[in-house]
Amino acid sequence: MAPLRSALPSLQPVRDGLTDDSLRFAILAGLATIPFTLLLSWEPVPDDGVVVGGSVSGLPLLVAAVVVGYRYSDRETESRRAGVWTGLVGSIGTVLLYLANSATTMWTGSQEMTVFAAVFTPPALILGVGLTTAITAVIAAITARAVNRLDREHRIVPPGETRARDVRDSRWWIPLAAYVLLAPPAAVVLIVSEGQSDGWFLLSALFLLVLIPLSFVAFVALFIDGTEPRPDGVTWIPSMWVYVGLPITGYALVYLVAAYQGIPTPSAPGIYGFIVALWVTAVGYLIARYRHVGGRIR
């Protein structure tokens, strides 16, 4: 009994979380994802019955993490802690799917596959629950931070008040400017290389390997620079819902058109829509920034 008693204190955080009223919404959000995860991930069993693990849709938990991050952005309960509970509870759907698929394998598969499923299911479940919980917590924390940066009290410095950092100290416009300069020649190379030699193909692939990651860096840089505090004398408060929403809208529209046309992977042309819309948005933002902030650096 002594080892059992020594193990009981480790369960205290679990009991505290279940009885903490401030975490009730986070737990309910995790529970709400379970039926959607099961519905979106359910697939017919193949003829050979070998379906160890299967695939799991992460969309329900992604939405829940964003909602929880927004909900807890202005509360005493830390958004990351709330995200941990949402991910922990929501991972029940992942566990159920994995167990169902593994059971099918053990029932219909060969003896070797049965042994494989029996041995690797427990560690795979532990790893899956841990990753699900960690990713959900990170997304919730990032969402809460983004919401707090959009708050008017953060973005506007009252007259006479000084802060250690404001928009004049920001260097986040640099990756944005780099993206604006690199995207046009990359687009030219992609268009010209269509149907050309292997050399052109390799060059276009190289541009894509640089351009796609840079577009996501530029997107983050656009948000961070646009939400930096504006000191007295800088009256320009950019509408981040417009600047951030345009690239996302570009992706969504191209994705929907590609899906309607029956393209197998509509996310691929959707990325091009995101890149083009982000470039137009970045150009407009940098022009407005130069007009209102100029080249002043403290």
C-alpha cells in the first residue's frame, strides 16, 4: 500500500482541474470535439483489415483550441493551462479511434500484426495524447496572445506615457519587405519554367522552398508589426482584421474554386492564392507604414 499512497499525490493536479470552475468551459470544449473527431475521421475498413492507428482529423481540436484561447485571453486562468485540459479531454476521440482500428487489426489480421498492434498500441496512445495536448495548449496560448495584442490598450500609448518598445523599434517590417522583393521574380521563374528543362524545374523548386516558408514568416511579421504600440504622434492604427483577413480570404477563395473544379489537392493552388493576396497586402501595408511611421528608429 505504501507505493500506492506515494503515487496518489501525482493525481492531485487532475482532481484540482476537474473541480476548478474556471476550467469548465475548456473541458466542455474538449468534450464537444469528440463526436466531430470521430465523424470526420471514420473510414471504411479495408479488405485486409490492417488499420493500425488509422488517420485522425485534427480540425475539431484546432477550432476548439482557438475558441478556448480567445475565451481565456482576458481571464485569470492561464490560456495555456486551459488549452492543456481541452487537448487532454479532446484526445479521448483520438484514443477511441486508435483502439477501434487496432482492435480490427487484432481481430482480422495475421498473428504478426496482432502482436505488433498489442505491443505498440500503448506507447502510441501515450505519444498521441501527449502531442495532442501539447499542440492544443500551444495554439490556445498563441490565440490568447494574438487577441491581447489586438486590444486597444496595448496598441495605443496614452499621451505622456512612454514604453520600452513601440512600432518605431520594430524590425518585423524587414522580412515583410524581403517577401515583397522576392515574390515577383519567384513568380516569373515559376511561369517561365512551365514545360522547360530540368534546370528550370530545379530553379523553380528552389524558389518555392524559399518562398513558401518566407510567406508564412511574412504573415506573422505583418501581424506583429501591425499590432506594435503606437506612441503619441503616430495616429495610424491599421485594421488588422483587414490586413490579416485578405491573405486568408485569398487562400479560401482559390481553395474553393479548385475544389469545385475537382482538383485532387485544392490546398496546393490555395497556397498560391495566399501568396498573391499576401503580396498585395504587404505592399499596401508597407506603403501606409512609411507614410505614417516613416524611417524613424529610436
